[in-house]
Amino acid sequence: MSVYAAANRPRKWYIGEEHINMKLAIPSSAEKILRILEENGYEAYVVGGCVRDSILGRRPDDWDITTSASPEQVKGLFRKTVDTGLQHGTVTVLMDKEGFEVTTYRVDGDYEDGRHPKEVMFTSSLEEDLKRRDFTINAMAYHPDRGLVDLFHGLEDMENQVIRCVGNPMERFQEDALRILRAVRFSAQLGFTIEENTREGIRSLAPNLKNVSAERIQVELVKLLVSPHPDYLRTAYETGITKEFLPEFDACMKTEQNTSHHCYNVGEHTLHSLLNIRADKVLRLTMLLHDMGKPVVKKTDEAGRDHFKMHGQKSEQMAKTILRRLKFDNDTLNKVCRLVKWHDARPLPEMAAVRRAVNKIGEDIFPLYLEVQMADMMAQSTYRRQEKEERIRGVKKCYEEIMEKKQCVSLKTLAVTGRDLIAAGCRPGPELGDILDGMLEHVLEYPEENTKERLMELLKKNLESQTGV
């Protein structure tokens, strides 16, 4: 089906003309802003990603507006505005409790830091404004009456599923190096290929990513990972992008796995595992990082078989370093690192064993751990696959029964607390923790005995015999 199926366009239209008679559904508030600006003598269009997504039949997250009006003129026309970025010509207009960024047509000066233009000059020309944008599919503007303005063949590139820079790729990427990673991100989100000249520009200027902040790279990486095509990270490797901010992945792409359990090298296994898990930030980051330690711990025996002992623990250490380097929040870091650490743990599908595994791995992430295990297994060879899958499904069944019966798997749901022990005559101190751990170990084996009465009875007997629970 054509990418234009969602757009209510007439049968006759012309790629390459400035105005194309296409009807897009835009929010009434956005249209109201356009009308107010035009009634006061200014041009105004919705522009960029919202136009692209509307044509593709996707729901835009934001509706940006570009106009010939200056920021001061925009502020004078609307009652509620926020000075979002006046130096770049942007004012946020609040309309019906929703914010719309309204930006004056502008021409960017020289980019001295690979991120910000030295100066911004306002212009009365929509064409000049669109020329400064990154990719053709993001350089289209739309007005309900005048239709689509597509000066750089963005529609044609969408039809051909191509990511192409507006104008000279070298200039676009030198202006803002983050565009190098954004090209791959858009490619992954849309399933598009990167046009050859644009790709060559990426390859040539990838080292400029060193000048981009970790926070900005993090945002683009996550968007790529949770896209429909996270395996397009391969393109980032092939064009030298990951070398600049994730060299550990490059090492994985060069590390073979001569073992019956695998059919890909470490990097390709990682890419396939990303495809086998749902598009959740924590899960996709876990699959990206779960085998990062393998190139470091790899050993090859006399028969030529590769071994990766303790790679879970090494991968956890490296994941922590990488996530901190890319400025991820502590909650994401904590969950991902624990999942990476335990991703290769293989408890037996037995109730007591699974209760202990939930306790060790963590109640909060155990369901995620099961998803990680399945994705990891599906990206391996078919060697003993049925056996592996049966074990994982058996563990999942036990876990679901444990949850259904509300069995105790941590101190949080143990029927006895430290206060109960003190009330029973135990002295405050480290010994209390040892006693509680002993009680928990007993309950993990015998969940039906998780009652205050029974545990205190066991405590009494053991205190009398001077042994631990």
C-alpha cells in the first residue's frame, strides 16, 4: 500500500511542485493558530515531523508551526504564550490547554560547535527555512488551504522509503553531528534505507559524534532500540557510528562464537535478540548489553570450542559503565544491570528452585527476566532448543503459581519482622538479620509455614538449642 494511503489526496497530484493538493487532518487548535496568524497578515504552516507522520498514517506526538511572524508578533497575537527559545525564534502558544511550538522562518548561521548555529537570522522565506532542515521527509510544510509544500521531494523519498539529507549531506552533518545518528534512528523507525550520498556523509563525519553530549546520544539510541527495527544498529556499526559512543558493541561484532549453542557472532546474536523481545526500553537495553562481556572473557579450548564463563557478571560491570557514560537514570541502570547479571541463570522448573530464583533475581524484574531468557534463547542455534524452551516455560508456570498463591519470596512478605524478634527477646543487631534470612530460607523451601506462629515456634526451639533457624 502507498505511504499516502492515510492522506486524503486526490487522484491527480504532482511531486516536485511547490504546492500539492493534499488534505491532512490537523488538530483544530493548530488550525486555529494558523488562522489567527494569517488573519493578521502572516504566513503559517504546520511543519516537519508532524507532516511526515500524518502522511504515513502515524499519529504525531507534537504539531510544530512555522511562520513569517517574529516571536514578538506571535506573542502579541495570543493571550497565553511561553518563551521556549526566543533566541531560535520559538514561542510556545497555549491553545485549549495544549502547547504548540511556533517558530519564525529562519536561516541558521555557521555551526561552530557541531550543534548550535553561531547566530540565527529570521527570514520571510519559507523556502529558506525548509532548506536548513535535516532530511527531506522532515522538510515539508502543510496548510489546510494551500496544501503541501514539498520543495525537496520528501514525498518521493517517502514513496521510495529513503532517508536523504536536504542538500549536501556533508554540510547538514557538519551543522549538527547528532543528525548522523538521527539518520539511522529514522531509518529504524520507518524501515527506510539511507540514500548512498547521505550514508557516505555519515561514514565520513561519524567521528564528529564525539562533540555531541551523552544525553542527546542517549535519546536517539533509545528511540532506535525501541523502534520496529532495532537491528538497524547494524547500520550504525557499518558506518562507524557505534565506534564513537559504543565501541564495546564493535568488539561484539568481531567476536565469533564457535559453540553448538550459537549460530551468530556475539554482535549478530545481540541484534537478533533485540528483534525477539518487545519494544520496552529496559528490555531492549538489556538485550543490547547482555553479552557485552563476552569478547573480554572469551577462551578457546584445545578442540577449538569457545567458552564465555562468567560473562554475565562481566557484562553487568560493562553495562553499568556504559549506562553511566550515556547518562541513563538510576532506575533504568539498576534494572538493566540486574537483568544482565542474571540473564543466563537457569533455575530448574521446580517450585522451590523458582522461589529461590525470584528471591535472588528480584520480584520486580523476574517477569522481565523470563522475557530476556526467551529472547536470548530464540537468537541462539536450534541445538537443544526444545529442551531450553521447555525449561523456561516450566519456570514461568511455577512463577505464575507462586504469584497466584501469594507465596513468600522475600523478606517483604515474610510473616515475621525484626520488631517481632525484638519483642520475643532477641537483641537488636546484625544477628536479627541472620535470623530473618534463616526464616526466609525455611519459607522458600516450605511456603506453607510462612505464619507468625509457626516461625516464632521455630525460633523458640532454635534459641533453646542455641542454633540458627
